[in-house]
Amino acid sequence: MSANVFAAFFRKRRNRRVLYLMLICLAALGDYLHSGLVRRTFVFYATLNATIVVEERFLHRSGDRETDIRRYVDEVLLGPKSQELALLFYRGTRVHTFMYRQGVVFINLTYTGALPPPELGTAFDSLLTLNKGIRRNFSYVKDVRMFIGGNQVFFNEFREIFGNSADNSKT
């Protein structure tokens, strides 16, 4: 009896369209879940007028928080996709060491991280933008501690801006 009711239901043209729409939605959801990509936002500045521009990129999700944050930092160091946007760091800037432990991100950049590109203001602006980007994209990060050449930079300034390290509402 139930097979006859099911067949009668889908004989109608409108009901078949609903079924097709549901199948398309399920296929799209399956594709999204299987892809392993996650959307991340990146902040850069326009070279002409220094206005803020947000880029969205899809990065592969690894399942490991430290690896995901490291991939984000590497993408920031690569720079924007658009040529009208300024780099945050010189092209030669690399991550020397990186750790994520108990909600705290430790980033040690090479010495060129202390020299901002001419299009951008100061090294502080570059590091602050990176700090805010990490906090915005990874809600589980409590604090970001940045080092250049092994020396911690702008510790007091970042503490004043972000206050309580667990309060990410200011980013």
C-alpha cells in the first residue's frame, strides 16, 4: 500500500520538481562537506588611498588547529591576489617558528618582518592586521604573541588594544 501512495505522490509534476530540488540540495551539501575547504577572510590595504579591502579565500581544512592557523599566516605573507592592494610584509618575510599551545599563537617572523613595505604605514600596522586576522578567523585563539628574530614585539601595545586576551570582540 505504501509503495502505491509513494508512486502516486511522485506522478504529479509539482511533486517531482520538489524531489529534484531536494536531490540537488543534498548533492550540493555532500560536495561541500567532502571538499574540506573553509572560508577565511584576509585584510589588505589599497595602495592608492589606504582603504581597507577584505579578500575571501578558501583554504583546505586539515583537522589540526595549528596547521590551519599556520596556513592562514602563510597566505597573509604571500600577499593579496589583487595587484591594486599593498603587501603587509616584504616578499622575503617568512615564518621562522610557529606554535599554537593552549589557545595562544606564537609566531616568530624573519627579520624582514620588521620592515613594512613602502605602501603601508608601519611594522606595527602590518603586525596588528595579522593579529586581528588570526583572532577574527579562529575564534578559539585567546592570544597572539609575535616575535621578529626571536624578540617579542609590541607586547604592551597589543595588550592595550586587545585587553583581556580571551576577549576577541574587539577584532
